[in-house]
Amino acid sequence: MLRKKIGINIKPLAQREKEVFDCLVKGMKTSEIATKFDLKPNTISTIKKTIYRKLNLNNPYDLFQYAMIQKLQKQ
């Protein structure tokens, strides 16, 4: 299901979104990410929603799968 989405309607992530994306892929929780960047958890939740929308993802599994595919494509 995810393969069909890759490359379709994907928008580039802003720098902060990339940083949060990397933290999410590492398994960090919203509260941990908020502490790391000195932001409120609600701000991180909003950034997460934006990441999911821009990358056309539905859940954390899709996020992880997308990250792995991107890593393989860079090799």
C-alpha cells in the first residue's frame, strides 16, 4: 500500500520538520522531542501532522517504512 504512495503528492519538509521526522524514526515520543527542541508538545504534534500530510502517510508504521525506503534509495 505504501509503495503506491511513494513519489505521489509528496511535498518537501522544512528544516524543523526534518529534525522532528528523524526523532520520530528513532522512536522518540512527542514529549521527548518537545524537550529536545524546547518546544511545547502541542507544537510537536502539529509538526507531526504536517509531516504525515506532506509525505502522504497514515501512521507510524508508514513513517518508518518511508524512512527505510529513503535510506535505501540514498545508498
